[in-house]
Amino acid sequence: MDCCELALANSRLALYIALGAFGTIALLLLMFFGYNLTLGARTAKLEKKNGQEQKQLDELKKELAQLKKNA
């Protein structure tokens, strides 16, 4: 194996390492953004549920105030 073949083998190895690192980073980014999208959807669902519960609480407070007023 002469120096040119050795340089070619080293450059191929460096290319494979770079491609592996790029693939790993891309996978991690996809996982991160996928989790953030799921988290955002979950947050929106909980906020909607919280709004409904708050509306029920407000209605119950009005009803309680009316009962106190009538008693």
C-alpha cells in the first residue's frame, strides 16, 4: 500500500465518520422537535381542559352566590 492508497483509505474513513455523525445529529434533532410538537399539543389540550373547568367553577360560584342571596 503506497501513500496515495493510504490517503484514499483515510479519506474514506473520515467520510464515513462524518456521515455517521451527521446521521446521529439529524436523528437527535428529529427526536427533539418531535417531542416538542407532542408537548405543544399536550399543552394545548390541557389549556382547553383547564378553560372548561374554569367555566364550570365560575358557574358554580354564581350558583352559590344566588343560593346565599336567597337564603
